[in-house]
Amino acid sequence: MSDGVVQQIPWVTPDPEAMNLGRSIRHDPRNRAFPIPTAGAVPTSDVRHRNYGRKLYQDGIGACTCFAASHAVNFAPFRSARRPARTLNAADAFALYRIASARDPWPGSWEPDDTGSSGQAACQALIEKGYATGYEWAFGFDHGLSVIAEGPLMQGTWWTVDMFRPDASGLVHPTGSDAGGHEYLWVGVDVSARESWFLNSWQESAAKPWGRNGYFKMSWDDHRALLARGGDLVRPTL
């Protein structure tokens, strides 16, 4: 994460899928005081966290940060600790977007303005709604890899035109021109393949999830490079 950066990222491609983007950069230097504690351990076996709720879909609204936040609190181990609290649904995610888009420092808010939002504002919205008590950060790929076994991470990065179409295995490559900013959930790793797995909030149609049943993956080399370009990793806390 770079410090002291606030950048509202426009949709820079006419591709209709880009309307499902909406993450902007909001890096506050004060976040450095809230790192996720780590002993520096890298997973030696595969990690895949469990989703207690349904996959949630943005439906063409730039609310990706709040859908990633909703997925985050629906996943173990966070959701397990919230029992008997209910899982969040798409209506909850849009309610979070209403709050987050008003909290961010750029003009406009949803509704009616589909301004996008930041991972930080999405976590602040979780706190306002009582779904979390705080949030903490991982700074770069290596830090994220060392804590991914403890729970999923909201990941905000640039999204490139070549990432819209995963291959049959769910693999994407962050190549081609930038299409905009996107937030999604880092849910695990395949250690032997040196790949990270993510849950997206898109669908091809009402009957067909995007990617590999809503998930996609990225090589660790690509993941590291993508995060280095103004990316961020944040986790809500109880």
C-alpha cells in the first residue's frame, strides 16, 4: 500500500462488464498503525476458507468494495465468531454502499450517483451497521500471504481488460490496459501451484456465475505485481 493517496478511478473502458468495477484508492498513512499481526509464517498447505452465505452479485452497480466486505463477514472464521448473527445478502451490500459512498472524499454518493468507493469506506460502513468493530491492514503480498490462513482479505487493485475472461481453470492474467479499479475477496491459496484464489461478485447471467463458479485465481508472481501497483489488503475485525 502506498501512503497518502486518494484517487477516484474512472471506468476507462466501454466494456459493459466494467460497470461492475468501482474500487477507488484511499490510502491513509494512519492505517500503518493498524497492521494485521503476523509471525511471518507462509502457508505450507493449501488454504480455502468456507463461505457461510450465498455468492452475492453487484448486478452492474459499482459497489464491489461493499460486496467484498459483505463476503468477508460471511466467510469463516469471521462468520463463525458472529453466530448466531445472520449472513449478509445483496440488499445488505447495497446498504453498505450507500454509507461508504457518502463517507469517501470525492463528490457524489449512491443513490443516485454510482461513484464507486474504497475498501476503507466499506469497512467503516460495516462498523456503522454493527457488523464489525474495526479493521486492519496487510501491507503487500508477502504480508497478506503470511496471514491468509487466519481468514480472507478484501483486496483492492486495478482490473485489466485481460482479467475479464478467466480460462477454464479460473486463471486470470493482469495484462492488457487498465479497465478500472475492483475489489474482491482473497479466500485462499494453492501452495504447490503457487496460486491465490479469489471470490468475485459477478455473474454471467441469472443462472451462470462468472469465472469458475464465481471464483478465479492468479499466480503468486502476478498477484505480487498487481498489489504493488497501488493495491491494498484489509480485513474487518470483531
